Amino acid sequence: MELLAGTRNGVYRGPPTAFEEAVRVLDSDRVMRVRTFGSRAYAATRSGLYRSLDGGDAWTRLATPRTGVYSVLEHPPEERLYAGTHPAHLYVSTDGGVTWAELEGLQDLPSRGSWHTPRHRDEAHVRALRADGDRLIAGIEVGGVHVSEDGGETWTERREGLHDDVHHVLVADGYWVVSTGDGLYRTDDAGRTWTRLDGDVEGRYFREAAVHDDRLYAAATVGPPPTWDGPRGTDAALYESIDGGETLEPVEYPGAPGEFVLSWAAAGGEMYAGTTAGQLLRRVDGAWRGAGGVASGVASLAAVE
């Protein structure tokens, strides 16, 4: 078992217990998301969508309709491949990425005209794509969460009560957790209602959450990336929860508070995290330890055999 790390200059692969041995296996623009589905690995990047069929050794660029790909999903596996882009459009391929069709129903949502942010050329992007059974979930930065029950043909807004700067959607057993630029939110009814989980913590900016062995992991900073260059760095904290986020307990980790945890992955029965400084953290015997790292911030992590 190895880890793939998506960074600002491509994808690195290495052993999770000694990530200083990681090598760059894909030279690309900034990686927004790296994901694995069976033996297939994908890197969604600002310069396109890449796929590896051999665990990350060799990569092929898929010809997507738009260059900036921010999210990727196979669902069902090996049948339908989805790519979420910047600007915020969604495409599907049924032939492994050879041809693509736009799922125009996403553009028909009532809130579509409000999806934009000055930081991203006053546009938005599909930052998260997830599946929960037959349901598709799209998280828009900036635009909220939306769901589809028919493979992406039509969509329903589930953004009421949720901050619309969506970075990540975690699908857990019976609930979802959404990380946003202003808060961490949970829903137990597929987005019809939302509960904010971060009322008792200082940070408000969340990038990603994860769950492993019924333990929820999340990290927060006090502000977005432009604020991370101060004397305290990101001024971040890491939290764990054993009750689905109802209570978030702060835990110590190497690099705190200057390094912010951007990404998570489970590999070999253990939990790993990647930070803004490129450090890989490993949870051992209930505590976080350093496990090497790379020269660029680890924006996304995925396990590969």
C-alpha cells in the first residue's frame, strides 16, 4: 500500500510510513484532487484530468471539454466517469474519458447566477463530487451543495442553512459532513437540513474532513489562504470526534499551528494527513507523528495498492 499526494506541481507516490522517499510520478499544474477507484487513479488538475491504470506509475491526460478540472468521480465504477470543472460545469463520459457530454441540468438550478467569487475570476467551480448510493452530490465553490437522483440529468438545491463556499463533501455512514470557508456542517437527511459543528472552535475555515473507524477528523484555520503568511502561519488546529462531530476535541500534531491539514487518507488500517508545508502525518497509538513529506503542500491524498 502506498499513498498518492496531489500538490502544486503534480502527484507524488511513496510509502506512507516513510514519505520522504516519495517520488513525483506526474508533472502537472496544481492538483485539486487525487482519487482512486479500484486500480484506477485520477488527478484533477488546473491543466486537465489525468488517469493512471497502474497505480500511479504512468499517467495519460484525458481530453475533457474544459481544461480546469477540480473534481472527479467514477460512479458506478468503470461505467460512468464525471468531471467537475472551472467554471462550474459538469461532464460525464461512458467510454472511459474518450468522449464527454455536459450534464446541463446543473446550469438550470435557480441559484446558478449567484455562483461566483472574486478570488477565482468572479467565477465558481465544481469542487466536490461524491456518491451516496444512487445519489450524486456536487459541492460548488462558491455555490453550495446540490444533489441528483438520476445520474446528473436533473438537480435539486440543498444549500439552505449551509455556507455556500464548499470545499469538500464527506459521505459517511448515514450522514454527510461538508467543509466550507466558514464552518463545518453535518446533514442526516441528504442536505434537507444542516447542523453547524464548529460552534466551540476558534477556526472557521475548513478544507476537508474524513472518517475512519467511526472517528471523524477535521482541521480548521482562522482565515482563508491569503491570511496564512503571518507570523503564526496558518494558525491552524486539528480536531477529532467520536460522536460524528457533535463535539470536536483538539489534538496536538507536528507542525501546529503553522501548518494546516489540507487532506486525509486511510491506508493499511491507519490514518494519514497532509499539510500545507508538504508534511505527511501518521496517527500511531492515538497520537500524530511525522512520516516524511514532499516539497509542496499536500492538497489531496489517496491510497493505492
